Amino acid sequence: MKGIYLDHAATTPVDKEVFERIRPYYTELFGNADSPHAFGRRAMAAVDEARDTLASLLHAKNNEVYFTSGGTESDNWAILGGARAKRREGKTHVVISSIEHHASLFAAKTLENEGFSVSYLPVNKGGSVEVNALEEAITENTGLVALMWTNNETGVLQPIERACELAHEKGALFFTDAVQAAPYLPIDVEKLGVDMLSVSGHKFHGLKGSGALFIKNGVKIEKLVGGGEQERGLRGGTVNVASVVALAAAYEKTRKEQAETNKKLKNLSELFLQEISTLEDVTRNGESENALPSILNLRFGGVENTAFLYNMDLKGVCLAAGSACASASVKPSHVLTAMGLTEREAKESVRFSFGKTNEEEEVREAALLTKETVERLRK
């Protein structure tokens, strides 16, 4: 399919080398990894190798890595499972940022319905959680603190290391959603000190429906998916061998290419901004110096994002207003309104997210089409 794809924060194409590597697991190596015969043992060997690879890249132990169906399941499991386990200790308070992914916010609302009290941390105009707000929110009754590493709509990084320290000072668990961070930031769970951390394969050229949750040894967490004894009895369901192999292979390649990719993405983002610099009333949402190189969230004053996205799509440029999980919603972005934008300003904002498959020529073309579309819609 031809076109200019600038929505890599939503998903990425499967890496061709990764695809070829997993092809046998759909055909001749199709065994159930939990079966006791030769077919099953070969499949389990592949799963074990993938777990070892991913654990090594995360600086974790292999028995701290649990495979899931993706970021949404991992986020739900960490928040619901962690908070419910802490309830046994009498801790029924949860702290979470107001700009988390919808999966995490859904989990927080579920906990509220179960009788937990939940504090939603505000963010400043730059899109970052203030540490003093967390210090004020966390109490001796807090069992879990959840703060994403980098926001999926603005790319702004959050102070997770300090947040983790504050959580542990009060005896609370700390979870970070690293789904958007994993493709661009090296992850060392030992250095970060986190109790739980989630990643999703399709964000770094793996398969959709593949993910993992790091759970630090010693951390108690209730299971979310029952009905089987897979994943050391904590996550039921037949292991998707191909997706697990793809997850590890794609992340391994991503880490090898990370520095080079980030440099390229920074250049592409700067090129795009330079090419549209003649446009008036354009504002970048979020801190530019404390963000991923891949995401530009821009507000075009006087232009509704629905009209802009529709017209750009007709011209072959694929963009988004925000999280793909909320793309069907007509509501303004909860992230942008939390940053202080009005509903109108939020509805004038668009996310451009670049990837390693983008080239300068198509970025220039996208910038030209952006200028033409904005100017035409303003008239």
C-alpha cells in the first residue's frame, strides 16, 4: 500500500528479518509449548530462548518476564493485580497520573468501583508530572503508584526514577508503562528499581498481540487471566510461540539500532518543523527538550483535527489525533486537556510520529501537504 505513514506511535510494520524468523512457528514448528512430546518441547525451547533474550535486554532475571497479549493486558494486570495484592496488607490507595494510557486509566476506574481510593496526578503545561504532586498524594495507605515512562501522545518523559523512590519509601509498589519508551530508550529494570514494567511488541516492529510484563521477584501480584498454569501459574492461556519469538527478536534488533534510529528520527522531526516553519499559529504541545525524538504533537490554530486528518488521508498521509485506542472518540484528548489546553485547542492538535522506515523525501512531501491543507482549511 502506497502512502506516507507517520503514525508509528500507533503501530509499526513487522520487521522483515523478524517475520522470516517466525515463519516456521506457523507451519512445521506449530506445537503447543506445554505439550510433553517433541513438538511441544521444541516450541517451549523457543519460548525459553525468547524469555532469556528479553530478560537479558531488560537486565532482568528470566523468571521475572511474563508474556502477555500486549500493552493493554500488561497494564491491566500490573495495576489490578498489584493493587489487589496490596489490599491484603490493608493498603487501598492508588496513585496514577492523569495522562496514562486508557488501559491504565480503565484499570484505575475498576479499582475505584471495588472500593479503592485513587489519586490522579496533574501535569504541568509541558506535559510532565511534578514530583511534589506525587509527594503530596502518596500516603502510608498507598499500595501502588503507576506512572508511564513517556507519554504516547506527546512523547514527554516522566520522572519515573524519583517516583519509584517515593513509592518505595511508603512501602508501595511502582509500575511503569514503558510501551512507548521501549523502542527509543534502553531499559534497565535493575537500575530503574521498578517493581513492574510493560512493553508491547508491535511498537518496535514485532507482532500485534504480543507483549510482556516484568514482575520483580518477591513482588506479589494476583493473576488476571485464569484457566491454565502457563507463565508459572500466573497467566493462563496457550502461549503464542510465534509472537513471543517475534517480540524478543524485534526488541533485540531495536536495541542494536536504537542510537542510530534516534539520531535519524531527531533529524526527521527537525526537518519537518523547518519545512512548515512559514505556517502561522502553530504550537508544539509538550516539552521539546524532554521528549522522544519520534513524536511531534502540533496544534494548528483554527483547524479542526478531524477535517485535517481526513484531508491528509485523502492525500495519502497517515496521521492521528492521539492514542489509537481512542481514535473513534469525538472527545478531546485527555492528555492535552490535562496539560491545560481548552477543548477547542485539543481538537486542533495532531500527532506526527516518525519511524525508522521514513525517509527525508517523504517527510518533506508530508510537510508540504500539511502547509497546503492547513492554509486551505483556514480559508
